[in-house]
Amino acid sequence: MQKKQAVGMIGLGLMGLPMAKRLLDAGIKLTVWNRTPEKAESLLSDGAKLADSIASLVASVDTVILMLANTPVVEAIMRGPAGVLEVLSPDTLVIDMGTTAVINTKAMAADVISVGGKYVDAPVSGGVIGAENGSLSIMAGGPAETFNDALPLLEILGGKITHVGDSGSGQIAKAANQVIVGLTIGAVAEGLALAAAAGADPARVRQALDGGFATSRILQVHGERMVRQEYPLGARCTTQRKDLQQALELAESLGLELPTTELCRDQYDRLIASGDADLDHAALYKLYKA
Amino acid sequence: MQKKQAVGMIGLGLMGLPMAKRLLDAGIKLTVWNRTPEKAESLLSDGAKLADSIASLVASVDTVILMLANTPVVEAIMRGPAGVLEVLSPDTLVIDMGTTAVINTKAMAADVISVGGKYVDAPVSGGVIGAENGSLSIMAGGPAETFNDALPLLEILGGKITHVGDSGSGQIAKAANQVIVGLTIGAVAEGLALAAAAGADPARVRQALDGGFATSRILQVHGERMVRQEYPLGARCTTQRKDLQQALELAESLGLELPTTELCRDQYDRLIASGDADLDHAALYKLYKA
């Protein structure tokens, strides 16, 4: 791309907003759209343009980044009336950085390519902290050439970018990631709950375990939240539950049973039913505190 | 301790043997005993003395290190006829570095103290690799003064030594550790199995996830074993199963339910029943490979 890149960002939630901020700070010409336009306000003073419709955003940029809440929202934004697919001009690059179902991703990539566009699935891990400081892990799927087109933008947002494979591979990796994150939270919750119930200081136990085979980012970050019994976001319980459910649907479509993932999904259901939907996913620990 | 320390080591299994080797390399005067004395042979040329009985070992040293397979063996060695407790001289320090049940540990510490001895529970994490290169994480429980007595020896064996609290606290931390290790292996197994079944390269997925919130020692070490589908020890499935069972018994005694730990224990039962008892615990992945 020779001309100065014009980027459009759709979705300014917990993750999208700090990612948009990083793009602006890097000098990217950015147009944004959000269902709730008020969320864009802090970006406008940094030079972002607010589009009044998805169609006008897509018409004015050469790259569209999606950072949306879930698969149905991505489908609506992409395929709805006056949606991205309807107005896409040839050579426009679409990068879906949310956690979207693999089957929908593969279909969407094919449809974008069929109208002359390019598509990369590039979901992320690393949470709000990673979005703010540009240290996200980015798992990308798509043709190598398209991945290379997306790479300069991804490098502004991520500390580690892996081209996993063909279209959908990024989302497959993200599904695996969300399974591992959710189940590791469950692992740390059961371990620390046992230590606390047995009369040890969970803060010292967490410190003692860090460095051995129990070491994980979850033990460090989410384990600390459990020890303090404070659950600042992070990622919501509802988001973790949604991602586990999506992974289970993918597994079911492949005839694969994931019993621990099912159990963990059911635990998040109980937690959400008890009123803790909007706490950080580390709050799974609350299920074990009698 | 002014005089040159004489140390006795009971138990020369997968972990005990390389730990004994490190003590010898550090210049410690070491006497060893093992149910199968042949296991000591490689140590004798390095200067270790082989005791012909537990009683003669205990009589000739001021510190006894136990590195035994499980709680019943520790009970037999400590309380059996001509066992450690029967022949212990005052001021002898007993350090149990195996994974022993918390209730038994507390009772044994009290009994050792009642005959004038000193007791530290100091179980480890880090596997054979950690034992060989002295990078074990050591979780210690006992009075501060006794912990300080044990510390110079522990520093030869471990890279990180934490005094968690009173007698039994080291074993509580180890129970938490084993729960987290077993369940994190389950987490990585379900995540990588999903990625493989969905058609992504699990090696690339493992690399893509490393650095994000799914990052763990287990993802790095055991995840690599899963990707290769090779299961060199490490730690045996039977050992992991035993430790999960022991943690569940501790939880039950406290009225705490750990459903994910129960599920993981059941999965190791299935794996062991299918003939994989002696593989490394990363072999849990085999349950998911159709």
C-alpha cells in the first residue's frame, strides 16, 4: 500500500476503545463507528472521525477492523442491510479481531473474497491491559499475502503476532485459547480455594507456586484477584461463558467431547445466575468460597 | 550448625536420585537408604555411603530427608518397627520433601517434636528437570527457626524456597499445586485437542497462544509433549492421580467440593485403566485423540 492507510474501526467496547486509541497514537487516519456513538467521544479529540453509518465508514477507508461483542453482532454488521458486505469496494481489507465462531468466519472470508475484498481473522488475547499497551497476542488466519497486508496494523496493536494458517485458523487458535484460559482459571480457583479452606494463607501459597509447574499468567494475574477477592475487568464472566459455549459448539460440530469445558461453562452459568455476570472472569473463585 | 552437616536421604526414585546427586556435588556428607539398594549404585562412586537399615542411617546423621512415593510409605518408614521415629536422637531434623497428606504431616511433625526432633514439610514442584538442575520450587511448612535450619540444604536443591507457614502448610501448598498442575494439563489438552480436530496445526496454535493469557509452564512443557504425542517422564500419570486423590480427600475433610479436580482424577483413572499408567501426566491428551 503506497497511499497513507485509512482505517475504519467498528466496535468501541472494553477492547476496541483502547485499540482505537493506539492506532491514533501511531498516526493512523482513523474513522470509527459504534452502535452507541457516545463511546467515541474520547477519540474525537485525538483526531478520529466519527462515521454516521457503517456504509459511510466502509466507503471512506481501505481497511475495516471489527472488534465486536459476539458472532451474531458480526453477522449483523457484515451481512445486514447497508452492512459491510453490501458496500465493500474491491481490495478493501477486513480484519475481524473479535472472537467469532469458526464456521461463520470461514463463510465470511469466502464472501468477502467473492466481492473482491480481502479478509483476515485476527482475534486477540491479553485483555484490556494488553489492548492499552499494545502487547496483545494476535492469532491470525488467512492467505499469507493478506496476512502481510494486515501485519503493519497488527504490529501497532500486538506484541506477538502469529500467522496460524488459512482463514478461520486464527479463530480456531482463539477458541483453544479461551478454553485454556477458562479452564486454567478453574484450576487456580480450585487450588487456591483448597489452600484457603485448609488454613494456609492463599497469598503466600500463590507466591510459593509461582515459578514451579503451576506457573501461569492466570495464576499471576487472576490468582492475585482471587487472593484479594476483588474482580476488576479484565474480561467479563459473560464473555468467558460465551467463548466457552462457542468452543463447545465447534467441538460438537467435530464430534469431539470436552467434558472439562462443559463443566466450566456450567460453572460460569451458575455464577452469572447468582448475579455476578459483569465481574471479571476470575470471580469463578466465588463459587468455592463457602 | 557448627559441625559439618551429615545428611541422610531415604528414597532414591525419579526425584530422590538426582536430588541426592546435587547434595553430593555440593560437598554434603551423604548417607542413603532405599528399599531397592541397587538404585544407590551411581551415587556410591560420587562418595555417598549406603546404609544397611533406616536405623543405622538415622543414627549417623543430623538431618534426614525423605523423598518417598506416597503417604503410606512415609508412614511405614517413620512409624514402622526400627523406623525413623523409633531411633531418632534429639535435635535431628527431619525434612519430608515428598507429597504427603496434610493430616499425616501435622501428626508426624507433632510426634517428631515430642521426641525432641525438628520437622519441616518441604514438598517440591519442578519435576525431574528441576531436581537435576536445582531449580525446584520448594514449599515449606514448620516453625521459622526449623525452617531456617533446613534452608541451607533446601537452597542446594531449589531455585525458589517459600516458607508458607506452620507445619503442614508446605503440604497444603503442594496439594494446591498438584490440583493446579493436573487441571492445567486438562485445560491445555482440551484446548489443543479442539484446535487439532478443527484442522489447525497444534504446534502453531501452541506457539500462537504462548505469550497471551493462556501462557503457562504446562502449555510450554506439557503442551509440547502433546504436540509431539511423546510422553517422556516428567511425572507419572499414577503420581498425578495419587496427588489429585489426596487433594480430594483433604477437600472432603474440609467440606469443600472440587468438581473439576474430581473430573480430572476420573480422567486419569480412565487413562491408567487403558494401560498408560507409566507415561508422563501430559498423556491426558491421549483421551482426546479419537
